[in-house]
Amino acid sequence: MLYSLIDIQEYVLKLAELIAEVLRVDVEIVDKNLNRIAGTGRYKLVKAAAKDRESFIQMRTIETGKKLVVENPGFNRLCKECPKKNSCIEKFECTTPISIEEEVIGVISLICFTENQKKVILDKFKEYTDFLDHISELIAVKVKEHSRDTKTLCHKEQGKGVVYFSNIIGNSEVMKRVIEKGKKIARGNANVLVVGESGTGKELLSRAIHFESTRGTGPFIAINCGAIPEALLESELFGYSSGAFTGANKSGKIGKFQLANKGTIFLDEIGDMPLQLQVKLLRVLQDKIVIPIGSNNPISIDIRIISATNKNLEAMVRGGKFREDLYYRLNVIPIELPPLRKRKEDIPVLIQYLLNRYCSVYHERRPEISTEAMERLAQYPWIGNIRELQNAIEYIVNMLQGDSIVGLEHLPDKLLLSNEEINVKNDFNLERIEKQTILKALALYGNRTDNKKKACEALGISLATLYRKLEKYNLKNMI
């Protein structure tokens, strides 16, 4: 199993400062790749993965898994390849491995720059090295705990399971092209922007891209940028350190970007991300680092970003509501999912699949579908796309009550209307008009609290009334 000290950098840095304060010497803690995770004094951490000095002694500790004591750095045989041989400013170095299950994951080094510091260490050498052993064990336990917690969290985030392109249902030419493009995308590592109407399956496609990529064994972390209040979104994405703000968890919080390390993060409804966070996301894309709230220590990450939206981001860029530089960073490879009305030949296949699924859920015997019922299902416009079709099939299964054939009497009432009646009903239905007007206002002004207030002014209603109507029209993801 892979363990990483970078995941608990805040904790390691505090321990390094504690050791330095107790022993009055400089401390450096590196990972197995000799990246500095924490340091004090001359080796105080400036940025993650700093390697600004020769590390032959630490390298030997990693190779052997044994503690090393070098009383004459620069003159020791371990230093013969070092450019600072015979001129090293260090007077003493003691290294202790940090090990988990016989794997060395890092090294703690005590470093003296004066003869007096060296004498203090040597006078109580046994006590100090025992102290280092204890610290090494503490770090190892913390890394294991973090690894276990992260694995659990990642499994929770991946609750919808593994998806492959073979799981995506669609025999239409347009869907075949989407799947073929998705397979090509999966081979690379570039950022992807999935565009499509609500209910077309953007997350399903994104999961397939992830699980058929070289990152498929890593985490797939999904977050809906429009469903989380603006005040909480930053901490969800980037995490925070201990005591970062009032009410913060005492042990801090791991952000979604860290959880997605070595895998993929799926940013749904990316068009709803506030401008101030767009700036921070841009830095993540540029520098491959995240900085938790309340921390000054950057954390290196290796992730692929797949974004999704049902909005016109280009129009939002022109209107100043989405950063142009971020748009082009996210939109390296665009892929568009067609609405169900543009892939009607897939509807019968989807119906059969969903019928099997819900019959299994509700313990109903799988029925046949009458020609009349299938025609109605196939011709209906499905404005809500696959999600609306899914609801309709679940309704049908609940109406069966042991019947062996799906007839017109089992269909939702709206499917029994003619196309003309549907159009007339849609044109004059006040609730539908109100719902569409609200959606247009939110699309124009934005979905954040301040933006909703502006939308309310345009609509001529209060914010409380807006929330009631969002609840009424089952638009909870916008609350």
C-alpha cells in the first residue's frame, strides 16, 4: 500500500517545530523521495518538495532502513560524492527512518551547526534518539490513520460505483460518436469539459472516462458546485487547517482536491462557481498545488479535472460571469452529450433497461409493453431527458400491481396527451411558465445568495418567496 507524508504535512511540521524547541537543534523531515515535508531553522520549509541541499545521509537511511549518526558531515565516507565534501557547514547529523510495514516512507534528521549543539546531543544521545523513535512511530500511526480515513471517504464519494463505457446505453449514431470520443479522451490526462442539458448523464460519462483511464484505480471525487453554499464551497474544495475559523474542526479537514490525488475530481455545475473561487481553481490548474484555508503550506497534487455544465460558458465569459482563462484551462477537450430527443432510437433500449431495473427493485415480474404504450413513450419529448424517463418508468412499475402488460392506463397522465395538447399545455400552464421564468432569472443572474437577491428584484418577489417556489418546483439543488 502507498503511504505519503505530504498528506499529513501540517501535523509533521508541528512535530518538527516541537523537536527543534525541545532539543535546540534544527530538524528536517523528508519523504522517501527526499522531498522536504517540514524543516526548521536553515531548512525551514519554504514550499513543498524543496530539495535545496545534498541528502546523501538521508538517502542511505532510506536505502537501509537504519538509523545513522554522522559526527563529521563532509568528511564521512557517505559524503564522498557530495559537492560540499570537506567544506560542509553541518557539524553533526542524526537520521531516523519513518517506517510502515517495513517500508521506509521518510526520514527525521537532527542537524547541528555548532559544536555546542553537537555536545548537547551527544551528552544525552540515548534519551534523544529514543525520543526520535517515539516521534517516528507517531508519524507512522498518523499516516496510517489518514490513509484509512481517506480510503473510506473515497469509497463514500464513489458510492455510485464503477462505470465503464460498456455500461452506457445507446446505439444511436450520435451516442456511438460520444462513446468513441470518450474512449480516446480516457487515454490521456487533459482536462475535460462535458456539456449537456440536465439529466443527459454527464456524471455517468465522466465516471466512464475516469475508470477506463490510467487513473482508474485512483479515487473519483464528485462535487456539485451549485448545490453547496458559497461560504462552504471553498472549504469543501480546498480543506482547512486546525483553527482556521470559528467552528472549524479541531483536526482540520481534507479538501476534495486532496482526496482526489492520483485520481479524478468531477466538478459538476462548474458554471455556478463564484468568481473568487475561480481564481483559486485557476491556480490549482496552473501550479498543481492546493493551500488549505488557514495554512501557508502548499500541498502538491496530481489530479485530472473533469467539469460539467448545462450552461453556455462562452456566453458567461462574454458577460464577465466566468473567467476566460479558466474556461480555456477547463475546456481542453470538450465533449457534448445530446438530449434524449436527439437520440430517439435509444429510447426503447433505455426503457427495457429501466424496466428491468425497477421491476427488480419493487419485486415485480417483468412485463411486456404494448405497442400503444411504447409509441407514446418513444414520441414523448422528454424535456428532462433520461432523468425524466427514469421517473416515468418507476411510476409505471408502481402502477403495474401484477399486470403482465404495460398499457396506456399505466402511463403518467402527461404521456397521454397529444403533441398538440402538450404544446398547448406547455404554452399556457402558469406553473410551467413561472418555473421557466425563475430558471431563466437564475441562469441570468447566478445561483449564489447575492445573485438570487438580484434575480428576486427582477422577478418582483422576495427571497423567501423564491425559496418556497424552488421547493415547490422540486429545484432543491438551487436552494
